[in-house]
Amino acid sequence: MPKEDAEFLDYIDGIKRKEQEKEEWERTLQWKKEWRETTYAGMLIALVERTGTAKFFEAIASSLEGGEDRASFYAIKIIYRVGMITSCIMFVFILGYVFKMLFGDEIVIEQEV
């Protein structure tokens, strides 16, 4: 009889533990939803998921799971660096174009003699 009572108590403890885990999971989902609605990073992630590119980024992340020893890590690192350099160069060109629109094509210095 005591063995059956112990098994029953273990069963009840298991049910309570599952209910607590479910409540913690629901609380986590609520915090995640609130984070997505109130922060810029959360809004950006929601935008990525709405556009359908989340699977693409998940595939990139899964290819990097092997660490720095994998070729895909180095390829993505190189692509990232090239992209950053290209974006910096484009920023300088755009900034120059804006200044050109504001101040004109050439600067003329006139001196009176």
C-alpha cells in the first residue's frame, strides 16, 4: 500500500510540475509579446517575420552553429565585411550628393583687387 501511495504522490507532483511549466511558458510568451510591441528591436524582428525572411536568417544561423572552424562562417564573415565597406562608401556618396544639392556644384571664391 505505501508504494501505491508514493506512486500516486509522484503522479500528483508531476501534474503540478507540468502546470507550473505551462504557466511559466505562458508568462514567457506574454513577456515576449510585450517586448515585441514596446521595443524597436522587437518591432524589427516582427517586421522580418512578416516579410518572410526569418527562415533565411534561421538558415544562416544554423550554418554558423559549427563555430569558427567551418567554411560557411568565414564566407559569411567576408560577405558581412564587404557589405559594411560598401555601405560606408555608399553613405559617403549619398552625403556628398546631399551637400552638392544644398551648396551647389562648385565653390567660387571672388577676390576684389
